Amino acid sequence: MTKQSVILTVLCLSVALPGMVLGDFQLTDSIRVNGFFQNRTAFNLKDDPYIGEAASVLDTASDHKAGDVLRFENAARLFFNGELGAAASWHADINLIYDTEGINQYWRGHENYTQYDYLRELYLDVKIAGIDLRLGKQQVVWGTADGIKLLDIINPTDYRWWNQDPMEDARIPVWMAVGERNLGSNGNLQAVVSQPQQNIIPGLRKGKRGLRSVAFTPPSGPSLPPSADNSRLFGTDQGHAFIMKGVDTITGRANGFANIGAAMGAVTTTFYGDGFLAAPTSTFTNPLGGRNPAFPEFNTVGSFTNLTAAQTPAACRGVNGAACLKNFTEFTNAGITNLTNADAMTGAGWDTRNPDSAWEYMPNATFATFAAFTGMTTRYQRDYPSDSDVNLGIRYRGNLDNGFNFSLNYLYAYDPNPAVQIHWADPATGEKLQVVDATYQGPAGELHTLQVKNRAGKFYGAPAVDYSDLGNRARLTDVTAANYAGSAPELVFEETLNRIHNIGASFDYAWDLGLGDTPVVLRGEFLYQKDVLTPVIDRHALSYGHLTKALQMEKGDYFKYVLGADLTFFTNLAVSGQFIQFVNLDYADEVRSRDPVTGQKFSRYTGDQATLHLDNGLKRGDEYKHFGSLFLSKPFGPSQEHRINNITIFEEGGGWWNRLDLEYTIRDELLATLAWNHYWGSENTLFGQFGESSNIQLGIKYLFE
């Protein structure tokens, strides 16, 4: 059975039920067809590269220029409506669409459960025992806030164009059963059983499995042997205009840990020469010193010069630890992934207090820890809901005699925002591995060393770490042939959806303040979310290489609300203002440790899921996050047939988005549109990070019946 087979079977039986109950349930000849043809063409406004577009840390070029076509989307939208006797009606929405400028096939044409799904909607409306039923693929809208989804949580969203497309286009219809019944003259009760689906997030497309150690041919010198040359990378969305920094940190070609992890395996393999490789060949010569002797575990990344002459690889003699590590990294990685940044690769820029490359985040990682990384690979996989899982929702909507309208909402559902958890695994069996974190007192202070082992006590990584002359200070198990698993570990990135509780409410009330011909409409939406997975960064654990402890998704609760006011000036100028606040009720921010040498503080904190990145210190999130918006809309023309709209959203921290759009009616069936989307402000904010993605879009739509 397919993943959706259970809910689809239930819906098919539901469709058949009215016929069994009502007898005259039959297809009629009355089928109405209408729709439109549409083209949307967008142009870049800037030359600079998008987030994640760079092919390496040295790549500053962009594949697009100001004026280049960003989007060339053509669509034929067909709406079918019909009756099934006197008992029921049905509706279908067919979406034939293709964008020639999509960065790959996934983003160009049809893909199930996206904005480009051929079958947008297909549902049956029927009334049974006083209950209005809608069964099939559809949209259900609970919230109506401007430019943001708060209570609008039933359907997932396709964020390929961020907030630029109308929400009715970006919203993803799913299969569901919706029942609705009026209660008295002032109440309405709605129940929803729907299919779980994820939001479409650029950069988190269907993950490629089996990513292995990234090995490259450097600008000069020999290549690694074929047994290690498997340079498949994530980043198949590279070049998409709306990849967030937080996503680039997971799957980005240069800055994504899914690629950086495999590159670490290649670099640390070089530490041990060709002795670790399963099939050494005569064509492989390690210019960094051949088969290197074992490294003692108390020497950290920043103290290579503490090694004796006999222990020091040729590439490290007479240079500091940063330069030595740079030499290893250049040979194996050639600057593709951001292990060492461009400045460090030219002999400068090593700064563990303001890190912007992976090794700078790990100043306390020991060589024993690097031994555990030796040959490591990475894999990206999904673990999504089973075919029997559903989302369950209920809403009561009512109004009082004084005109006060309200709703009470509850949804028990899978959070449509994917979460990515990481763990160590055996690459052959998939068994989850245990991390042994040993703490001991080194020459300069407290240090940690790591090993990775399975349930049988077999260790992974390099097999030749010798502690004999050190008295095994960390009390680690010696990795010998007898207790070595015979393979490198695999760092698994697992994309999941997590069950959460959503408890919400809304209100609106028309209040006559005597400011014009129409009253002010006050409105609000409120949402409490329980068990949302949020990134928590432990910079202390990261400093000594404990990746699975350093980069975690933890459950927490949020309270979010929108307060808005809508009013009309000068007869037909609609003005809408909003104040928005997100409160993280389980916000973390605590100092965990200090560097034993420099005294540098390391914290454990809630990360900013949208923008945390290697180039901004894995940015902290906010306990209280504020937004403000202003929406203006005015019709114009002899018959008020045209319209101009503008929405501006300000984000605390200095991020801005402004959308100005013009709708012009050439004749009743032919419409033209012009939209300008401008992002600016701090590049470490939700909106400001898309500054290079600002664009102008032209559209033409022909309607027919």
C-alpha cells in the first residue's frame, strides 16, 4: 500500500456512501468548466549570488545578473464543477504548469504535493443528517492574517517563492474529510481529518542517500585513490533564489554539515596517511608526510606545535596549528566545503572567537576525536509519518449579538516544518552508534575525547591510536584490531515531522470610532503550540567535536499572536496594520564552559532556525520575536476596475520586505499584473537574508468560461 492508501480508501468509501443512502446519487450532464491561462515572468534586480549558490568557499561568482530571467512560468488552470443528482456536487482543479527557469526538474514542472501539482483539488460536497461534508483533496482556511500564516495551519505551504505568490496558490491541498454543522443561529462546528504533508522548503528537497567521503583533486598534486573518490554532494537545489541560511547550514554544498561531515572524514583520513585506506595503491602518495605516526590525545587543534619532532607531520613542522590544519584541508578538500574559510586558506583569518568555518568552531577537538572521524561518511534520509497517520482538528466559530465574532481551534497534527536530527550509524547495518565522551585534565586544562562504538563494543574510525606512553589519561578503550569494527562511522541526517498540539483562538469586532464612513475592524489570532522541534546549539560540545550533542532539535512550546486593525479612508483606501509576536516559552541561553587556554565562553542556546549559519556564529534565536506590517489597497480607474496593493513587513533585528503590485484590467477577461518584491536589511534576519533575491514580476492572465 502507498503512504496515503488508508486515508484515500476511507475517502473513496465516503464518496460512495451518499449513493447507498440516497438512491438518486448519479452523474448528470451538467458540468461547468472555466479557468484561465497565465504567464508570470520575473527578473533579477541584483548580480550578487543567492544563499548557497557558491560551489566552494572561494567561489564569489553568480550565475545570474540583474535583468536575467528568474521565472518564466506558464499555466493552464481548469476548474470543473458538476452535480450528482440533487444530492451532491463535485469540484476539480487541474493545474497544468511549467517554469522553464526552475533550477532542476523538481522545480520546473509537476510534483505531487507542491504548488505545481497537476491535481490541485478534487472533492465532493454532500449533506447527510444535517452535516455538510466535503470529502477529497482540498484547502481549509482557519486564519486570515496578512502576509503570515498563524491559524492557517491545516494545509502545508510551498515556499518556493517565499511569500510572493498569493496564499491560495502557495497553499498545498491535501486529502481530507471535513464535516461542518451549524449550532443554533450563532454557532458553527467544524471537524477535520486530514493527510499529513510537509511544507516545501527550498534546499530540503528529496534527500539523496549514500553521500560518502568527499574527495577532490587539488590544484596540484596527486588525487586520492579511487576507493575514497566518491564526491557526491548534497545541494541539488543550489542556485534556488529562496534557500534560507538555516537550510544552507544543513544541505548547502559549501556550508552544509551534510557535506562538511563527509569532508571531515576525508581530511582526518589524511592525518593517518594511506594506512587506513582499504586498498592502498602505488599511485597514492601523501605529500603531508606519508603514513603519519599516531597522535596523542591531549593535543588540540590549536596546539599542533606541542608535538615532538618525531610526531609532527612534514606539513606541520615550523608552522602553527591553524596553518597545519589548513594544509591538510587544502590537500583533501580543495576549499569546496567550508572547513577552512577563504581567508584562512590564504594564510590569515583563523579566529575561534568569531568563527566562520567548521574547524574554527572546534578549537578543543583532540586527535583522538579526529581518529573517530577518520573516513566518516554522511547520509541524508527521511523518516515521515506512516500510511495510517492522520491530522485531527476541530473548530468552533460563533458570534455574539453585539457583532463580536470569535473562534476556538484545536489541531493535533504533524508539524509541517521538517526537522533534521543527526546521529551516528553503522554504514552497513544502520545500527545507531553510541558516543563515548571522556573528560580528563590535560596540560592546559579540562579536555574531552570522543569515540564511537556499537552495542557489541566495537569502535569506529582509525584503528591505530596509541595511548601507552600517556597512561591513557582519558581512560579510553584502546582501539586495536580485536575491538575495531573494521569500518568508518556514518553521520546520518534524518528529516522528520513531529507531532505537535495547536490550540488557537481568533476574534474580530467592528468598532465605530467616527473616523469615516466605515468602522474600524479590530481582529486577533492566537496560537499556543506544544512540542515544536527547535534547534538548540551547544557550542561547548561543538568545540571538542561532539557533533550529535552540539546540533540538536529539542521539543519546546511557543505562544504566537497577531493583533490587527482594518479601516477605510477616502472612500476606498483600505488600510490594515498588524503587530505580531512569537514567544519561545522554552528558550535556552546559558554559558556551559570556558576554553581551558583562552578563557573563551561557550554557550548552549536556542538557534535561529531560519538564519543560523557558519558565517554568523550559528546565530542565536530570540525569546521574543516581533514583526509589524502595513497593508494598503486601493481600486482605481473609471469603474474602479484596477487595483494597487502594497504590503510592508518589518522584522525585529532589521529585516524588511515590501511587495508593491498593480492589477490592471485590460478587458473583462484579460488582466495584467506588475509586482515588485524588495528585501533588504540585516542579512541575518528572515527577510533581510533574501536581499539578493529581490525581483520584478510581470504577469498576464486570460480568463475563460
